[in-house]
Amino acid sequence: MPQSAPSALTVEEKRKRVRQRLLTDFEFYASRCLKIRTKDARIVPFKLNHAQKLFLDQILEQWQRTGRVRVLVLKARQLGLSTLWGGFMYWWISQHRATKGIVVTHKADATAALFDMTKRYHMEMEPTMRPHTARSNSRELKFDVLDSGYMIATAGADTVGRGETLQLAHLSEAGLWPKSKAAEIGNGLLQAVPNVDDTFVCIESTARGKSGWFYQQYVAATTEDPTLGSGYELVFLPWFVDPAYTEKVPAGFNRNDDEDKLAAMVLEKWGMTLTDGQLLWRRQKVSQDGLDLFKQEYPSSPEEAFLTSGAPVFNLEYLAEQEKAAPDIKHRLEFDPVEGRFGPSDRGRLFVYYEVDPHEEYTIGADVAKGVGREERRDAKGNLMSAGEGDYSVAVVLDSKKRIVAKFRAQVDPDYYADILEALGYMFNTARLAVEFNNHGILPNTRLWKDKAYPNLYVREVYDKTTEQTKEEVGFYTDVKTRPLIIDQLRQAIRERAIGLTDRDTLRELQTFVADPETGKIEADVGCHDDCVMSLAIANHIHEGSWAPLESTDDLYFDMI
């Protein structure tokens, strides 16, 4: 018998279905309940543009896969991603009990603008969908019946989220937060959101150089090392996903070589064909702002976004290319204090990129830190510039071709570091070893020289004013004369492509090694490290020049382990 047609839904059933969809389908909710202000000053329903749909797709995919959302958003300007996330936050908070969210941005007027957008969502809402408010002011929107609501704050100007438990957070333009406070504020906010299902965090910004807390979060979100990852996933949207970035093309327009290369890259990586109108728009923006600023504000790739960084000492574009081409780690080893040698370990702090060749001559440069603990950096007046994890003791190994063949990096006490360096030196054919002598370097140098009698320790000549004669002292002494010298030598080696930059930690430190525009001092940017840079500079300084060793397929060290 033929089945009878299903009975028509009642009005109440239709209402329930719509209400359920509004609760569970954000895009459906946004187009019917939220209103936005357009660039031409109209208030219209929020219909997602192409970039916003791409962003939402990645949010929903991660949410379905992991039960929560943790995204770091690197973006071109004015794609509407803050509008999308703000609408997403309002959708969730306004329909769930005991839910708190916070919006933090880099300056007061930007914070106010984002909160005005949220209040517009609320005031333009259909009355039957608008939750009852107990309080609405310039800093808070409180839904009393739901016991839910928003807070806003400005990074560096407010006590941000202290003592709160949050379910949603929007950390906006984090790359522009005050460098001296960004890490403390950002890490505090991330800890305020429990690692449970149905919690949502978005850290977003345009790039502002390879320094600061936002860049550190980017590195953690993109690292291939699972022990260093943050659990956040990168969302990158380039400028060409916005169809509005185009111009009318005049007759006679021809693409240049740079534009042809860009179009080929976009087709290969994104499956998109750049139009002449898009390339003309880009050409005009580059003419107005310069290529470096355009790449920062309207990047085509994450690597391009982070090319601009203050007054860099080294060539950023070349370093970015080397970072992309860096080889995988061949071995991870850890020092065994009982055996007095390195052995395999999944969490080993010695990264080896090339096998040990028994016919090679190796050179090691070592920087020494004080050990485990936090450190503060202050300016000449004693003002706190940054606070965070302490520096690292680093040893960089170069072969005869000046390639980085291995790197050890860890927070270890100086006396124990001597044991590690001794084992490292012997592992690499009793390598020539230069350990920085300054401050905490005195102890490892003394132990290597007197206690261990390491036979290939770097020795320098020092003039003794008392005896008016020269004498030998171990270790490399860094002072106002030698520091600029070894940095300039390293800059020359990198410029001439005479050094093999295989280690990603070192490459990233090189990219955040800058000259202060006011003092001229050359050092790591605020919130960054330079231990790998200084170790490499010492190794490069004492290296006796490239030469070709005998070819060998032997691997005596790794055969033993």
C-alpha cells in the first residue's frame, strides 16, 4: 500500500525547529538575528562574506573534532574576522547559562569599537531573542537571567581577567599589545579558560615582526615538535580571499615577474587564479605603502607576514627561505650523566642534523646561561621591560663546511653544563670548543680546563698589565669590542651564504635579532632570546675556514648507540 503523506507541521513544531536551529547553526542565526554596520554606514543583516565563511568552517571543524576551539588567527586587514568572532561569541553567550566571555585588544578605542559592535548585536536583536540585561555599560554586558555576560579590557591599561573563569575569549591584535606586558596578560587569559569542551579562544592579529608574545604563540601553533606545541591551530587567510580587493583594469595592463610568481604560488597552494584586477589593486597598494608594509598588512603567506621586524640585523627574507628549507632532525639525543655520553631520547635536547663523520673536524660555540628559572629585563632606569622564562645554555656545532650539524639547547646549571659540553666535544671528534667566559661561563670553563683537561679548548691571549706580558686564558670573552666583531663576522657569513643554517631555533632567533633605533644596541628583541645567535657567532668566529674532508660512509658514533 502506498504510504500516506506526512502530516503538516504545526506552528508550534515549526517554531521549535527554528529555535533549535538558531541554537545550533551559527550562520543561520547570524543572517536572521544579527545586524552589522557596513562601510557605507548602513545597518544590515549579518550575511557572511567569503573570508568569514572560510574562518567559520575552520572553527566548526576544530570544534567537532576536539570539542573546543583554540585558534591563532593570522590575517590580512579588514577581512571581517573580528566581526565573525564577535558574532560567534554573542551567539553562544546569549543562549547559554553561566557563560562568561572577554574581549581584549591593544588600545582603548579599538576595545570600544569591538564592544560597540557587540552592543549593536544586542540592541538590534529581535526582542523575543534578546536576553534580559541587568547591566550594560562601557565595560560590561550582563545577562542576569542567564547569569552570563561579557567583559572588555585594554591590554596594558587594565587588570585583565584576574581571578576569572572564562568560557570564551577574544585576544584582538595581540601583535600590538605592549611588549613588556603582553606575555603576562596573554598567558593569564589563556589559563583563565579551562581546557574543557565548549570553550572558545581566538588569538588574532596582523603580524608585527618576529618578536613578542603573538609571534611566540604563532611558533607554538606551527611547530612540528609535539613537545613544544600549544594545542592552538593556525588559521591564516591571505588578502586575495576577499573579492573586494580588486580594481578595474585599464587597457595595456601587463603583469611583471613578481606578479607572475605570486600568481603561480597562489594557484599551487590555494587553487585560486589571481585576476589582473587583484594584481592591479596590489600594485597600487605597494606603490602607496611600500612592499614590506604591504606584506605585513596584506600577506600572501604566513612567512611573508612576519618578514618585517623593526631594524633587523640579518636579511629576513633569506632567513625565512632557509627556515622553510631547513632539514628534519635526524637524531634527538639526551645526555646521560651516569654514562657520561648522549643517547637516543624522544625528548632529547640535542638535535643532530648530519651524521658524525670520523674524518671531520668540528667546531663548537657555547653560550652559558645562569640555569633554570625566570628572568626580568629592565631598561637603564630600572623599568620592567619584560619578564618570562630565563635564557638558555646553547651549544652550536659546525662542521668543516660551516654547516650547523647539531645544536644543544636547555636550561641547565653552569657546573652541569661542563659535563654536557665535554661529552658533546668528544662525540664530535674532540671538537674545538669555545665557551663564553663571561659571568656564568667562568665555572664551566674552569671545570673543562682544570678538572677535565679537555684537550681542544679554545684559548685566547690576554695582556697582563702587571707583568707587561701576554698570557693564555680559556674561553671566549664577550665585551664591547668582541661582541660587535663576532656579530659583524656572522652577518658577513650569512650575507655571503658561507654558513649552513639548518636549525630552526637558530633561524628564528636570527630573525628577531635587532638594532635598537634609539641606542643602536644590537640584541634580541623584547621577549625573544639570542642564545643560539651568540653561540653560532662564537663558533663562526673560531672556525678556521671551510675545507672538504675525506668522504666517509662510516658512522662510528651512531653505530655505538
